[in-house]
Amino acid sequence: MYKQILHTPEGVRDIYNGECRRKNHVQEVLHGVLHSYGYEDIQTPTFEFFDVFSKEVGTVASRELFKFFDREGNTLVLRPDITPSIARAVAKYFTEEDMPVRLCYVANTFINNSDFQGRLKENTQLGAELIGDGSVEADAELIALVAESLLKTGLTEFQVSIGHVDFFKSLLRESRLSEETEAALRELISNKNIYGVRELLDPLPIRLGLKEAFAAVPDLFGSVEILEKADACAVTEDAKRALERLRRIYDLLCSYGYENYITFDLGVVSKYKYYTGIIFQAYTYGTGEAVAKGGRYDTLMDHFGKPAPATGFAFVVDRLLNALSRQKVAMDVKVPKAMIVYRASQAELAIQKAVELRGQGMAVELVPERIGRDYEAYARKNEIQKIIYAEEGAV
């Protein structure tokens, strides 16, 4: 009787062989760019207390968390988002630091959403957080990091779409809509449904200028010229300040040389409620979802007892890898590989040869000889360039 082969649960998958090698390569490239900007690595636990991701923090909804209990009865969750974990760690370990803290990471996140048909519940994220710097220059640095990192992976066609939550939020504050109406409006604007926005707001007792501004928001996306068009909709002081910050960010990104990869979207809405300033997402061909996302979160640190301005982003590595594959972006991930086939009596000789070749930078497999094995087929399958038989030398 054969044993039952166990499969992975829905929403997770195994990554192996060439795909795993390519994923590691992409992560090394991204990590290298972050290190070049002065970011230091941090590792936080895979699970945290529930309070780290509570509703007050403004991260993923409670129903979408993987929750369990420890022996003391505390509610724990697998992290759905890494930013709150890093904010907690910074509040604990960097309390005396009066300089900006630059941290980067690579870790998996977990979201328990049954609606994610065809989407993974476990994803690898690689990102950076800049804590203690509220400047526009810090915002520009993070966006430049995204652009430079994507270029280093081999992508040439992508756009980083930038918005500002205060532009839309200031209009909401002025209109004083009910929570239900606000949620419906967010959905309509997120879907770029101008007609739906007008239909929703027409019967409501808010001034005409605000109605026209809301109706225009879904259309406020495109190149830098869209910021001029947005001036007419900036009917609050906070909205005007948001546009001015976006203009300054664009000027700084021109200094980095990345202006051709920048667009603006004043109607972008994030599910993470802790964002307080700019928000941005990077898109490319081969995936319908953002390969990177981030923004400013100046009040998140308050929840962990160390108020500080902050900004950050994360690459969704699995999506990025998928886009690179569909665009057929070449990756030099092959390493020289050899296989030494030996009999038991030749083990010492085979080991000595393997040590020598490994010292020259070659990957070497030691394989005991058995009758009937097809070594050539195995070598082709596993991209092994050289087969060495211990008694014959190189073949």
C-alpha cells in the first residue's frame, strides 16, 4: 500500500530548483541596492501579539489574520504586514536614537483571505523603512530606491504611481460624510467610476465645489502635468499642501534621474489605514497587481510609544519574479556545476577532487556509481556542465 502524498494547503506553494535559484538571485540584487543606500538588516518574529496588528494600528482586517493562542491564552497572529513589526522593534531598541533609522528586511507575510482565488496567502516581501525623518527628501529617497532596484533586476518598463492620502482625506473631512457613504465613495474612486461618484453625491447636502472635486479625483492620474489639473480640485489647504509636496518630490526624483518612471494618481486608495502622506505603487507588465507598494506613516510609531515620522515600502518578491519571467528578463543565475561519479574504493580520490574544484568556485556533487543510472540525463536535467568519473578524470 502506498502512503498518501500530502499536498500544500490552499494559498501556499513550494518553490524549488531553478525558480528558487532565480528568486534568491532577485532578492540578492534588491538587497544590494538597499545596502548601498545605508539600510541595515532587521529580522522580526514570524508571529506577534494580536495588538501589533489591531484595528487601531490600521493594518489588515482581523478576519484576514491567521490567529492562534499561546499557553497563557494570549492571542497571536502570523504577520500580515511587516511595517508594524518593525515599528514595534524600533520603539523598543532605538529609543535613544536621535538620527534617522534605516532598516531593511526580507520575510514572509500571511493573509487569510478566502477571496484570494488564485492568489497566494503567503508572500515574500523585501523592503525598507526610514524612521525618524519627516522630510520630502526621505519620501523621494524611498521612491528612488524602488526605481533603482527594479532597474537592477533587469526591468526597463515600469511606472511608480504616486499619490497623497491627505489630498482625498482633506476633501472627506470637509464634506463630513457618513462612514457608510465614505466607504462607498472610496470604492467608487478606487474603481475610477466618475459616474458612480456623481450619482452617490448628487442628493447629498454638500457644497457644489466639493462634489465637483470628488467627481474629478478618479480622473487625476497621469504624468506630472496632472498636478496642474489637480489644482482646481484642491479646495482645502491640506489638499494644496499635498500637491506642493508631490511637486517637490518630482523635482528631487529628477535629480536622481528617474523622472521617466514616475506617474501620479490622486485617487489611489490603500487598504492600510496607517498611511498619512504620500503613497505609491510600482507596476509593470506581466502582473495585474503592484510589485512594490509603500508610503509615509507618521502616526504609526505613536501606537508603540515612540512618536516619530516614518516612510517605507516593500517589494512583493513573488509578483516581481512572475513579471520578470513573463517579460523574459534574462538572469545570470547559473553557476559552474560538476558531478563526480565514484566507486566506494575511490571515495578519497573523489573527495580530494571535489575539494579542489570547489576551491575554484565550482559547485560539485559527489554521486556513488550504480549500474543502470543515466548520469547524462541527470546532468542535463540539473544543468550540470561536467561529469567526472573518478577512474577516468574529466569527460
